[in-house]
Amino acid sequence: YSLCLCNEKRSDYNSYYQYALGYTSGSLKDYRTAREAYRRAIQNNRRKVNAYVGFATVLLRLGEKNNALWAYREAAKIDHENPLVTELRNKMQNQPNQ
């Protein structure tokens, strides 16, 4: 995805760019940047399941379980059979309650 960042038009309104930025930032453990990038990706394309999954994963890393649960539910509304949604559900079930 980091290569995609070079090729995509950098914009707050480009959901693909924001998703790639979120993915790359999360991979680098820059969870705050990832959270904001995923948030913008979702704002620009509310049907992007992978952005909701990435958003929820980053929120879990930041300890924001309630917000992560919201993102998971939104992803499940779009495509509950998506393997990424199933993987996210499993991650959430393994998180300690806070």
C-alpha cells in the first residue's frame, strides 16, 4: 500500500489514498494517523468495508473498544460474510473488556 501512496492523488477526499495511508500508518504502528486516515476514507466512501475493518482494528489498538464495536457493526451491515469482518469479530472477542 505504501507504493500506492506514491501513485495516488494525495487528498483528504480520495478514499483510496486515505485507506492506503491508514493501512500503511497502522503497519508502522502510527495508530493516531491511521485512525484519522481511516475516518476520512469512510467519510468519502461509506461502503468501503475494508476501511471500517482497518478503522476498528486501529481503534482496538488505541483502547477505544466501544468505537471499534461501532465500526465493526457498520462493516457487518455492509458485508457480514466478508472474511475481514469475521477476522475482526474474532479479534474483538479476544480483547479484554475495559
